[in-house]
Amino acid sequence: MTDLTKLSAAKLHAVIAKREAVHSALLDETIAAGYGETRHNDIVRMAREDGVPLLVEYVAAFDSLFEARWELDARQRYHGGDKPIRRAA
């Protein structure tokens, strides 16, 4: 998996865009499969406990997307921009 902390701002935005597209497509599939009225925490529970394949894939895409978004948020909170944070060695 890509180390998001080392990506340039442009590459991080590209990763977020790709992950949003995957997440959106899987969200459409989960809605079409009849999970449109199901709460997110119930979807996560069904994915982890029952192993419903579509929901496992959806939760993985959701987690991946928000990992990238959290990195962007951390950068913006740290120095107000989206360039990488220089971490101490």
C-alpha cells in the first residue's frame, strides 16, 4: 500500500479521487443490492461478522478513502496547506 505521508499534494489528491470513484461505485452496488436503508455501523458489522463479500469490499474501500482524507486533513490542520508534513527522523 502507498505511504500517503510521503505523497506530494497532487498525488494525494489523485489518490483521493481514485478512491472516491471506487467507493462511489461500491456504494451504488450496495444500494442496488438492497442495503440502501442500512446504517453504516450495521454494514460494517455485517462485513466483519457475517463476511458478506460486497460489504467487505465496500468497507475496505471506505476505510481506504478515509485514510487518504485523514492524511489531507492532518496536513491542512498542521500547516494550512496540502503539501506533505516533514516528519522528524
